Amino acid sequence: MDIFPALSSETIGTIVSDMDSRGFGVAENCISADALTDLRQFIAEAVERTGGEYIAFSSAEVEGTYLQELARYPNFQSLCRQIYSIGTRQPAPPVAFYNILRCLAGRTGEQNAYVFHYDSYVLTILVPILIPNEGQPGDLILFPNTRPIRKTYLGNLIDKILLDNPVSQMLLRKGVQSGRIKPEKVRMIPGNVYFFWGCRSIHANEPCDPDKIRATALFHYVDSHAQSWLRKTLLGLRQRKPQLPRPTPTIQPA
């Protein structure tokens, strides 16, 4: 079996249409059972080493796994380029994915719930690997396409300041928990692959029961402001500022 199947033009068009209308699109039954089994073993061993707590991996830390193969596989790359091109009406740039593997477990996993944010990248691809069948499975929640792709980093930064602050986060969290605010909720199925406009959609995940593991791989494609002078300047200033140690990794959730 291919690492990832080639999808028809009709299927790709439906994925993009669903992303624009309901906020996300799905490619069904694309990840084999064998690949999921191998990844779950990798995840179980990693979580055990943390004592049953949250852990996240970057691209370099998943070398030799199916996730590395997937990121380099022509069918998968072509699919993401086509989705980007159709959805943005722009040519897809030849850039690599930014990858994260997130494993929610224990009390530290609960701390990574309801962290509402926009991604820096235009297209977000979410590959569920391990999703609990009972209790709280950590569903993806979306407020789809609440802004356009910002043409400048300054516009993006203003949005981030308005969203990424304690007051906004508290209001969104309490609104969702009470049911007064109703985001799109996505119950993910391992084997499927989910697509949404990460830089346009406010999103987060609900809590996962601390005695279970929720593991998802994220592939981010095209950072529109990667070359921004303002962004590079602010990043340089932040890197020169002394950093206090953190109890858990700071990873963009989804």
C-alpha cells in the first residue's frame, strides 16, 4: 500500500469546498492501520518516559517514523499544494512542512486545552493517531475562517494581541464550556486526515481525560510572513531576553 493515496481532483475540490463552508475538510481512510500501530507504539513509549504526562516532538525528533516519510511523500505533498492553490488562488510555494507531534496525557495535557489561537501558517493538516473512545477525547474546536489571510505581519500581530491575552482566552473558554458560544466541533477518526485554514480560523482542543492519551500530528504549510522584517526584529529581541524555565514545552496546539 502507498504511504498516502493519490486523491482525485473531485475529492480535492470537495475538501477545499468543505474548508470554506464548514471550516474543515476530510480525506478518509488515508493512513494505514500498520502505520497507526507503529506510531502508537512510539507514542506509548514516549509518554511512559514522561511518567504519563504531556510531550511534544518537532520534525527532527520523529525522524525514521511514518510521519517523516509522509512529509516527504509526493502524493501528500501534491495534495497539500493543490489545496493551497485552489483555496488561495495563488501558486503553491516550494516550502517544507513545519511538523509537530502532540501527545496529551496526564494533568499537563489538560493544561493544553482551550488555548485558542490562529496558526502562523496558511494550511493546517491534522493527522489523528490516538483518540480515546470514551470520556473526553479532546475534540478539535474551530471558529472557522474568522479573518482573511493578513497581507502584513503587523495586521497578523494585532489579531494575535487581541486573541492571545488572558481576558479573551477566559471569555472564549467560559463561553464554550457554558454552551453560550458554539464552535464547530470535530470528532477525529484515526486513519482520516483533516484540513483547515489554520491562519484564518480560531481553534483549540477540548480536554482529554488525564488517564488517556490523545495524540495528533500536525503539518503546517506556508507561513505568509516568514520573511517579514518586523517579525524577524521582534523574534530577535525576544531571543535576547532572558527566559525563565518552563515546566512544559510551549507548542502551538490544535
